[in-house]
Amino acid sequence: MKVVFRTADAPQPRLIARLVAQDALPADLDAVVREGAGAARFTGKAGQTHEAFLAADGGVKRLALAGTGRADAGSDRTANLEKAGAALTAKYLTSGEAALAIDFTGSGLTGTEAASVLFGARLRGWRHDVYRTKLTDDQKPSLTEVIAVAAPEGTAAAWEAESALAEGIEFTRELVAEPANVIYPESFVERCKARLVGTGVEILVLGLKEMTDLGMGALLGVAQGSVREPKLLAMRWKGAEAAQPTAFVGKGVTFDTGGISIKPAAGMEDMKWDMGGAGAVAGTMLALALRKAKADVIGVCGLVENMPDGNAQRPGDVVTSMSGQTVEVINTDAEGRLVLCDALTWVQKEYAPKTIIDLATLTGAIIVSLGNEYGGMFANDDGLAAKLDAAGKASGDKLWRFPLGPAYDKLIDSPIADMKNVGPRYGGSITAAQFLQRYIDKGVAWAHLDIAGMVWADKPGQTWDKGATGYGVRLLDQYVRTVLEA
């Protein structure tokens, strides 16, 4: 979806939208439009829309009204403005109209607020129709352009950063939505290389030999049942000098059968999105590079496929991680933490970051706890947790903090190795985080984000259709803006 800017006196398309604050219909609307809106009970609530048809220049104009909610909505204001833009796109995406003009005349919005409307409109236009060959004309997206008319001063500058963020989110959605026969470790790397060309992001890729030489037995144990070679992808955006960089680490299990501890058949197809953490890291790196973020950030993706075959890891196997710590593999379906532990060790040895934030679709237990409303947050540093919580609230990628502690940590002790990869049935998300914490060096601020309930949606949301949401990119970008670029 392309966003362009035009003045009020430039030619406009047939479809024009006006933004309406709650209970504040513009006085300059035609009487018939005002009466029709009232009859339809349109009040301007955030995300509410109404359409009127008007005679103009010997033809017909389509006038859409989009509600922006109350101007005094406080922390909900940005979300409400995004809802307005997204609602317009959702309504007209397959309408047959190619362009939508949003007229900001008299809207009273700031440039930043207007950019939020455009951001919502852009994001809601993303769909993954690559493999749908039998769509009828009225099912195919027709809307390709959003025109900002008479946008407030500062909108274009604000949109430049928002546009970069939108591209990052859309890239994450693309990676997450693709089937596992298309996106696997090698193709994930190639897709990232192609998308990051010319952005200034430095890329380093480790293959099977390099990881074997480094002793990444935990990650490689997960991969040994698949014909797809595992990869470790590192991306660095150095937009500023820093004594120590910040690292984002993503779990990239491109398909998770569960391995020998195989999952039930029902719903297994969803496990193509078990690389949602890696997808979020890749999208974030793209967004940071496109907007030239003044920060030094490393993005690392541990990429494997977890398959059962004659070479697959068995329950009861003991593996040695890159850190030298040994792990008794009780359940081969608790594989994400095995991938992450070696990725975490490697990034600390290679780059010595001061802060690490990992993202992973790690446990079903977090979905039981939080549903699809929050990502779970675990942290060894209260200051980092507070900053991430604030970034989550500001970005809309919300987080909820869970505890860590010795009582939980001892639940993963093993009688034959340094630890086992699962604890008891209860507190599964916490014991998974405790496992990862054992791989964090002293003095490193670390947070683990369990986003299993957030990367995929079974129904349309605020700025997404059913499917990949792009969760995590806005959160990390907001963290960079408010913490690293402050």
C-alpha cells in the first residue's frame, strides 16, 4: 500500500474520507450526510465508519466518515487514530476503488497524529494472497494507494519513520505467513539478505560446520532430524557508536513437529509460525535501518527445523551446549530453549552486549495464562523490565511480567546433567525462562519475551487481518526510540 501527499486543490479520486471525532460531526458536511450518519447511529467512535454517496461533477463521489474517538482519550489516542485508518482500509480494500483520499482539512490533528492514521491504513492493507489463485474480482484487493490531502504540518516527516516501521512489520508478517516448505533456515537467511541489501545492515551467517566447531550441541541437537541445514543469522545495524551494543535474539524454528515427542496432528500446520521471534527480529532490523536509527543493535536468529527421523534427537539424550553446560532432553518438543541457549551464548561471546532481549514463541503455557492479549515478559533487571513495559504500552505490543526465582530454577535440575529442558507441568513458561537465564552472563541485563499467543491471529485485529500480526517489531522499535536513542 502506497501513501502519497497532495494539496486540497489537487485532483482527488472518487473515494474521499473525512475523520470525525466522537460526537463531533463536522459542521461543513452536507445536511443529507449528517442526517444519514445520525440515522446509521454513526457517532465517531474509534474505528466506526459510515458511507454516503454524493452527486459531483456529473458523477458520483463516495464519502466515507471514519471515527477517531475522543480527543481526550489519553494513552488510547494513538491506537484510536490507527483504528480509524485501518477501518477505512478494511472497508474499501476490495471495493473496486484503487485510491482512497483521506482529507485532513479541519481534523485538528497534529502531524504525528495524522501519521498514525496513515500507519493504521497502511498496515491493515497487508494480505498474504500469494497462493490464492481462484479469487474472484470482488475478492481481490483493489486499493493500492492512500492519499493524504491537506495533511497537517509535520505529517510527512512523521510518516517517514512510520513508513519504515510499517515495512519492518510487513516483512515480519511475510516471513511468519509463508509455509514451511518455502521458509526454512536457508531460505529465511536468503530472504533477509535480499530484503536488507543496500540498507547498511551487516550480515553474518553460520552454517553447520561453523556451529559444530563452536560446540553448539543444544541447537544442533534440535536440527539433526531434518534435512534442512540449521543456520545462525546475525544482523548488525550500527547507526551510532556505543560502548556495548544491544542484542535482540529470536527463536527461529521454521517448522516444529515436536520431533520424537511429536505433536498431535490437529493444528500442527500452525507450527510454521514457530519462527515468529526470529521474524520479529528480522523485521525490526529492517525498520531500524530504513529509518536510520541512531543505535547499535545486533539481531540474531537461531534457525532450525524440528523433525522426526532416524537421526532425530531422542527423549533422554544429553547434549552439551556452547556454554559447556549439559542438558538432559526430556521432551524434544521443548526445543526452542535449546536453540536460544546457544544463540544467547554466542552473541555474548561475539559482541559482549550490555542488554539482551530475546523473543520466542516458546510455550503453550503462556497462551493459557495470557491468551492473545499480552506477551509474557521475564527479566533479571527491574529497570529493563520497566522500560520494556513502557515500550509495550506506547507501541500497543503489550507485555505482562512474570516472576523468576530460585524455587522455580531448581525445578529444572537433572539427576544426570546440569539441567533438563523441561520442568513439571505447572509453571511451564516460568521454568522455560529459568532455563534461558542460566545462559546469561553476570552483569548482562536480559529479558525474555514469550510471544506464543501474539504472532498469529485467528480473526482480524486492530491493524491486521487474520494471520500473521507482526507482533514484536513495534515493541522493539519503540524500545530503541525511547531508550537507545533518547
